[in-house]
Amino acid sequence: MEGLGRAALAEDAVRYRLFAAAGAGGEALLRRCAEAIVVRLAPLLSTYIWQRQPFRLRCVPARGDTPAHIGGTTLFGDNVEDEWFIVYLVREITRDFPGLAARIDDNDGEFLLIEAADFLPKWLNPENSDNRVFFYKGELHIIPLSETDEQECDLSAASPTISQALTLLSSRSEEFLAAEPIRAAVYKRISGYPEKIQASFHRAHCYLPAGIVAVLRQCPSLVAPAVQAFYLRDPVDLRACRSFQTFPPDERVMTVVTFTKCLYAQLVQQKFVPDRRSGYTLPLPSHPQYKAYELGMKLAHGFEILCSKCSKVSPDSERNVLSGPLWERFLSSLKEKHYFKGEMEGSAKYLELLHKAEDYFRQSVTKPESSVEANPGDEILTLLRTTTIDLKEFEREATCLPPEDDDSWLEITPDDLDQMLKETRNESPPSSNEEEQKYDLEAVAESMKAFVSKVSTHEGAEMPWSSDESHVTFDVDSFTKALDRILGADSEELDSDDLDEEQEFDFSDEDDEDLDVENQREDEKVSPNELIGSLKSYMNEMDRELAQTNVGKSFTTQKKGASSVNAATSQSAGPDSGAEETELTPVDVDMNLVANLLESYSAQSGLAGPTSNILQSMGVYLPENADRTGSNKGATE
């Protein structure tokens, strides 16, 4: 059932569920916590601008294997920061309400584990991760597989049920605390909140109709559906923008609009020319306020599209949401929590905070009988009917507007992108030129050797993360015994191809010779040193033959000084070593490896490729190729 539920999640949607960790009295605890959570989050969420849908909690009764809980699903659209802000909220809820345990996932599954993928235990995979990851008492917990048969719940199955997981969390939560690297990876992604909320905003000047200015004063979050309406417009939507029945361009004023950075980027990056019949004209691009005119025109189109889709409901329906005992309890709780900061009731600051609280209440608190979400166009028309538009006041404020924010963050250079990726991967490559000049190419060769020496499985190759791991050992005795078993008994038969053709069919003589050889082997046994010496002679013969071919000449050999010791050793190896052996210089394996890697790296032209991917995964970074034409040659000299 859980797998089916997760598959049913819409794209770009995050689901959050809060369960009562203790079994007895769980539903009563959920009811008590539901209203308290709304009040606890009001100061944070009243000023937040959501991309698509807000964070909203509802009471959900038990169904199948899923116990009763409070939770919801939020579409975050193109702004993934909304999803991680919800992760922060869920963690804070479990910290402030220790009786709750929270699960959070999206259409990709356990995205918290994806964020900490580099540090997960080997047993944890997408097939058995369901119902194992929880926030409990403000910390991330992972329920492991069953290790013994004496445990209360059988976790040897693919995944436990939510009830089993909650039982374990409430009794033995300390044992299931996620490892420090896993928690650090997740907590780093949500670090900076709630201060990060203000950093996600972008304030820009916009030349807007006075009606839109009044609406945004009352409900700043309506900028999000307006931008989305313009961003996702179609030809049918633009029909309503030919005449502009709701927001004509006659009475426009300059104002400051608060966007999120995602909304601002969507609005400013789209090229759009308004219909001539709309009355929205733009000045020349050289005009100092051209951007404000353009942004205002686009935003006005979004508001007009929203109003053209309104359902024409009664204006009293909106007021009914802000009446009744639920709103009264919510308002009194805000006053107890000093939400209004001591402002006098009826003052401008008090009314501003009250409007934000009303907006948050409409978005986040819904009664069971009003489960249908209101169309943003209906809310806009209701605000227009109930709000006084003071054009002169808006024009007076336009003369002393605060400066708009710098939007240079829209432009990201390749170096900035590389730096962002490195910070995401917690990498610290050398940054100064001196470090690049002192770069040790031996690290490249050693890392590649370590990578090749790692044992791979059917799931792929494993990267040698630690340079302190033990090196591959070579047991000489085991090697010689293995060779003796393979070659020792039939070593003389290796030259059977050299026999004359007529002797090949002389079976009677062969049998006699085999008997003599077997009798001789009983008295004589080839020593391991002689066997290794014989193999070396074979290899030397092969090297001398390959050295004269194009294959042999393509490799870089060791320098004369380095090869003289090897040559002297080969001369003293035995009487069979000739003068030819002294002329044969061994191949420099490390130099050839580095030269080929540098050639492959240069061919990448700064893009991703096999060389940079393998080396960077092992923590080795190659410096920038300053001389692409001579890099190969310089590497081999």
C-alpha cells in the first residue's frame, strides 16, 4: 500500500505526515497538536511566499496499515527551496512536539536519503527504505534491518509497517539515530532557516495598476499565482488580456513588489510583447525605468488572467472563513504569543500583521466542510470590492520608494557554477596557482592504481575513498605453488609444437618417452626460482620482439640512468642474458598512465568526461590545461 501511495504522488510534490509516536491516546494527541502547530508556525509562514501551494496540515483518519495522522501534500513546482523549507518545518514540529514522529517523501521517494547518498549503509536501498526514515524529537532516525530474532517487530521483511516503526521509535529511539554524516548532510541542506527566508526574496520596482497595488498590500502572496498564470499562459488566456476589464492601464503607479527569486527569474526572463489593444505600452529599452514598466506589464497580465477564470462565487464566502470559533481561537492564540508585537489595535502596523494572519489562515487552516480551495481570482475580486484604493497616497509613496535589489545573481559564470558544485560535494580543491604548480602527478597514478585494485561487484566499481586502505599483497609462495600446479607437471610439453611433423603421429615412441619423463620427474623437481627464471626469460623474449614494433615504440620508457640498475641486474641474472638485454629499457608505467590521462583530460575541453569524473570521485583534481597544444608533449618529456 505504501508503494502505491508513493507512486500516486504528483510530480514536484512533497508529502508530510506526522504520527503519534505512542500508541495509546494517539488521536487525542493529534487533535491537541493540530491547532498548536498552526499557531507555532504563524510568525514564519505569514510572510512566506509559496511557489504553488502552501504548507497545510489536515487531520487524516486511519486507513489500512496507515494510522491516523496529521499531514498534507504541497506542490512546490519549480522552486525546490519550498520542499526543503517544509523539511525544516517538519523537523521543528517534531522538536517542539516530542510526541510526534514525522515521515516526509516526494515523487522521487526518500529524497532525504538521496541527499545523503554518499554516506548511506550498504544495506539501505530504494527497495527496503519505506517506513524507515523518520524525524523524531528533532533528529533524523533510520530503522535498520533486523539483526536478531528476539526483536519485538520482525524487520527482516522488505520494510516494516508504520505501526511497527512507531513502536520501535517510541521505545528505542536512541538506537535508531541516523549516523552523524547522514544527519550532517540533511541538516546542511536546511541550515540557515528561518533567516534564509528573507534571503530568498527579491524586491523590484514595478509599474502597476492601482488595483493590483492595493491587492498586494492586503495579500502579498498573490504575486505567486499571478506570475504562474503569466508564465504558463496559453492563447485562450491571452484573449482576456485584449481589453483588460479588471485592471486597465489607465491608473498605474510605481511600487515595490516582493517576489521570491524563483518567481522573479520566471517573470524577467520571458520575452513578451503585449497586444496593442490592451493599452499597455512600453518605453524604449534605453529608458531608465524600462524594466519596471516591463515587469508591471507582465504581472498585470497574470492578474487579469486569474480574474478571467474566477468562479463568480458569493463575496460572503470569503468572509465566512474568517468567522466562527476556529478563527477566534486562532486570533486569541496569536495575541497570547505576542504576534502583534505590542502594536495598538487598529493601527497601520497592526492591520498589516492582521492581513498577513488572515491570509495565512485562509491558506493553511481549512474546515472539513470547506475542503475545496478558492480560486485566486475569486480572492482578488473580493479584495477589490472590500479595499479602498487611494491613488493619491500610492503616487505620494512612489516618490520615495526604497531601492530595488540587485539582480546580478541571475548571471552565473562557469567558475561560479563549478564552485557551487564543489561546495555541494564538500570538496576543497587547490585554489592558488602555487598549489597548481606544485601539483604532484604521482597522486594521479597512485589513485588510478588504487581504483583498479578495488574489487568490483555486479553493482559496479567502488571508489577507493580512503588513501589509508591496505594495498594489494602478493604471496610469493602461493603464486609459485599455483604455477607449479598449472605448469610444473607439463612444462616440457610447452615445446610440443616444435616437434617434427612425422614424430607427431609416432604414438608408440611418444608413450615410451612419456614414461621416461615421468620416471625422471620423480627424481628431479623444478625449484620455484628456476621456474620464475624461466618465465622471466619468456617475458624478456617477448619484450625484445615487441620493442621493435610500433606498439613497443608507442610507450614511454624509463631514462637511461633509471634503467641502468635494471640492466645490471638482468646481466647478473644468468649466463643466458646477452648484450641485447642491456639495450632494452623498461616501460615507465606511471609516466604512460599519467600521459594518457592528461591526453584524455585535454580532449574533454573543460567539460565532464571519464578522466575528471573518476579522479574527482577519488578526491584528485587536475589543474586547468593552460597549454592545450603542448600538454601531451610536455607530459611525456
